[in-house]
Amino acid sequence: MAAGLNKYVKFGLILLLSIGLILFTQQIKLIKNPESTPISIMTIYGLAVLWMFSFIGILISDLMKKTKVKVVQDFPVLGWVAITSLIFCSISDWFIKAIGAVDFLSITTPILAFAGISVVDQLVDLRKTSWKVGIVAVFVFLGTYIGSALLAQFGLFVSGK
């Protein structure tokens, strides 16, 4: 029982660290651009709501792993967090207002940092793949970039700008 509780304390502290990084990033962005989203009490509420949604999603994911339905067992934590957010935001507009006070760029910066850290240990596996994967990756990146540019240009053309 203590090991299970200890796991949730660890998850809660990791989420708290993430919330702290989001707040720090928003403060740095505010220093660099005073016209960006200010930090207010609603920002703190929004971060608390994001923490709560994430923690509830982790709890639901662990509970669903005990079911016998394979699809529910394999459903990702991010999916449970999204469903939790959807339900709570459908119930009350206050959650939407609170989360809206958190700057979007401030949320994405720590997420990208965590994603980069999680991929670092897999670089050894990348060396084991064929050199042909590198060529495919270059063409995928170029295609994505050119496709995005063409779609943006089309959007500008249609809007008359």
C-alpha cells in the first residue's frame, strides 16, 4: 500500500515540477514581452486545474489497467487526461477561463523539453538503423515544410491578404 501511495506522491511532485516550469516560462516570456499574457490569480488557478486534470488522468489510467478489457487497459494516460478535461470543461466555463489565463507557449516549452529528454536515450537505437532512414526523414521534413508553406500561401490567397 505504501509503495502505491509513494508512486502517486512521486507523480504529483513531477506534475508540480511541470507546473512550476510552466509558471517560470510564462514569467520569462512576460519579462521579454510585457504585452504577453500576464500572471494573475487566474493563472495560478489554471495551473492548479491542469495539475488536477493530469493527476486524475493518471489515477483513472491506473484503475483501468485492472480491468479485463484490453482496449481500456492499453488506452494512454494522455487520452484519460483529455477525457477528464473535456468532462470538467463541459460542466463549467470556469475551468476554461482558468486554463485560458495560462499562456500556451509557456505550456509547450516544458513539454518539448521533457520530450527531448525522453528521446535522448534512444539515440543509440537510431545509429543501428539503415542510412536510408535518414534520406526518408529528409524528404518527410521537406515535404512537411513545403506542404505547410503551400497551405499557408493558399490560406492567404483565399483570405485576400
